[in-house]
Amino acid sequence: MTQQIRALVVDDSQAMRRSLMYALQRLGTWLHTEEAQDGAEGLKKLTLGRYDLILTDINMPLMDGLKLIHHLRQTEAYRTVPIVVITTESAMEDRARAMALGASAYLVKPVQSKVVQDTVRGLLRLE
């Protein structure tokens, strides 16, 4: 893959951000990852730069992941960008709400690196 793909990992847990970024970086050097510690910081970074993939938690201070998804799907630049929700919320209602707002995939923590990688590969059509 020659094209650079930019991914943003949004999670209030530094350990989780590191784990997700490590999993993504193992997909290849063409994938550049950045991080944000909550939805508000994520939204700021997303408006300042262009990202091709977003991974977000739901439960975060300042702005949760659902509000972040809602904001992004209202903007032309991020209407079709893949958004992966990675959360501890395992109830079907939570999944349904995230998907209705425009999430592309919904993974429940704890999540294995391979599941994250396979999900990203599928969304970016890299299989």
C-alpha cells in the first residue's frame, strides 16, 4: 500500500489508546496514527486535519463518543469516513444507538488486537 492512511484513536484511557495504536501500526507503515484523550480533543484534531479512519470509545469526559459520531456525520468531510466504536458498553441498545448515529463497526472491550486489525482491514477494504 503506497497511500498514507491517517487514523485517529479517541479514548480517555492512555493504556487503551496505546494498545489500539500499536495494533493499527502493526498493519503497516502506510498507517499513521494519532491520539486524542476525549471527544472534544478528537473533534478539534478532526477539524484541523484530515483523517481516513476514526476509532472512538463511548464513555469519555467533555464529549462522549456518540456525540463525536453525531458531529462528524453532520459534516461533509466525515460523512463516509469509517468510525469504529470500541467500548465496554455491551448492551444491544448501545450498539443500536451507535450504529444509528453512523458508526461503521462496534467492538466491545476487552478487544483483541487481531479483531481490531481485521475490522480495520475490512472497513478500508484491505483483505
